[in-house]
Amino acid sequence: MIVIAIGLNLAIALGCFYGAWRLWQLRRSLGAIANALTTWEHHTDHTLNPDTLPPAILRGQQGTAQVRHHYQRLRQQIQQLRQVMFVISLLPVVGGRVRRLARPQRQRRSTSRERR
């Protein structure tokens, strides 16, 4: 009976040691990840700080603003072009109706059957 109790205690102790070892490894991994993220955050904060912003990024921001403005103007021009194309597409329909009304009616020629 004592042998069984000692064996169970040893099995439980080995399981606990294994769990503690895995937690220790997880702690080390999480610590390394936290350190890497802290370093990365520090570098990006320093790089993107408006006071120390590199000129290339400033030029890129200005260029992006110009492209957005130009794109907005192009969208307005496309909208105007679509409206003009719609009006032009209506012209043959309206023009055809006007021509039909203005055109004199043709007289039918009498055929030999109608003469009889």
C-alpha cells in the first residue's frame, strides 16, 4: 500500500515538475516577445515622431495628399463626362422623333389592284 502511495506521489510530482518546466519555457518565450515588441514600439515611435520625421516620409505624405486631390478632381470630371454621354445618347432618340414629325407623309402610289 505504501508502495502505491509513493508511486502515485512520484507520478503527481513528475507531472507537476513537467507542468512547471513548460510554464517556465512559456514565461521565457513571452518575455522575449514582450521585449521584442517593446523595442519595435520604441523604434517606430522614434521613427514616426513628427519632430524627427524623415524628409522622405514627409514628401510621401505630401505626394499622397496631392494624388488624393487629383483623384477627386478626376472623379468629378468622370461624373460630368457620364452626364454628357447620357445626354448625347438621348439625342438620336429625340432627333428621330423630331425628324419623323417634320417629314411630310408619303403618299401611297396606287397599285394596279387599287385602280380596279
